[in-house]
Amino acid sequence: MATTSHLSFSFVHPRISSPRHHHHHLTQLFSIQAQSRLSLKTTTTRTEAMGSDLLGDFGGRDPFPAEVESGFADKVLGNVDTEHKILIPNFSALSLAQQDCSSVSPLQNPMSIDDAQKLLKKVIGWRLLEEEDGLKLQCLWKLRDFKCGVELVNRIYRVTEPTGHFPNLHLEQPNQVRAELWTSSIGGLSMKDFIVAAKIDEIKTSDLVPRKRIWA
């Protein structure tokens, strides 16, 4: 329902005794009031048409002819003739455990300690050893018993066999397995060592480690 506001204006005129002049003054005042009411009513009606949101209606509408001719739908939704390609992740985008071991040339320099420390963050439970014959990776497992140690050694062998790069494994009494990785041909570490370490990390060991005691 439109709301009409009334505005009153007061004018100071000199006292006019003539009825004719008095009638002209009243006609001018009524004309101004009528124009004010018409202007406010038009503004109110326009606001109501826009709704409570002054930004207008966000609903769907039919496109204007000029928009159809401009082909705006193809620009927004894409051309149906567009060729879509599925890109294969490159080497660096894959996790270490998903990468394949490539051969290492004897002429290749061993990995620097800075690069090795950066890659060390991508493997779990491994640490760097600085020895006379170069950097090495080492990992230790505390297991439930000697039999579980033998089982872990077998699982590590099955995982590393396809890579052709085997760690040095030590089954130590009574319940510890120690693994060491390095590339002996270059006298230090290579990317191959970290790839194999990441593959070993994926071996299930929850059934081999000591059971946690639960206190009531």
C-alpha cells in the first residue's frame, strides 16, 4: 500500500486586501502541494516495485535480443567444440612412493646434504647418517618379538624387489630391525634411495609392533 506524505510550505507575502490577489495565492499553494504529493507517490511506487532489496530482483530473466546476438552464452558456458585434454601428472607432482626408480649413472654426483634434508621431510621415521663413505638413510623398527622381525624383513624384500634397489637389513636381537639405504655406485644418496624409503613406509606394521597396554 503506497504511503502519501503531505508537505506544507509557508510563504510570507505582503498583506493583500484584494480578493482577486488572495484567490491567486491559494491556487499557487494548492498547485505546489499537489506536485509534491505526486512526486512522493511516484518515488514510493518505484521503490515498492523493486522490492525490499534496493539492488533489484536477482531472479532469472530472458536475455535481451542484443545479448543473444552477441553470443554471450558461448563465452560463459564454453564452446561445445572445445577440445578437453586429460593431463598426466608430471614426475614432481607424484608422491615419492608412486615414482619409479631409474638407473643412476656412476658419473652422477651424490645428493648434497641440503637436498637430502629437504627430501627427508617426505619420508617417515628415517634419519640421515653422515659416514666416511657418504650420506645414508637409516630407519629402526621396534617389534613385538624376533618372529615379527623376520616377517618385516620379508615384507621389505617383497616391496623393494621390483625396484632392484635393496636396503641393507639387519635383524638384531631380540626384536629390532635396522635398514640402511644409499647408492654405493656414487658414494652417497640419490633420488632412488628416497623413493625406496617411501615405498617401505607404506608397509603395514601395525600387527608386528608391541601391543599397547590399556589400563582400566
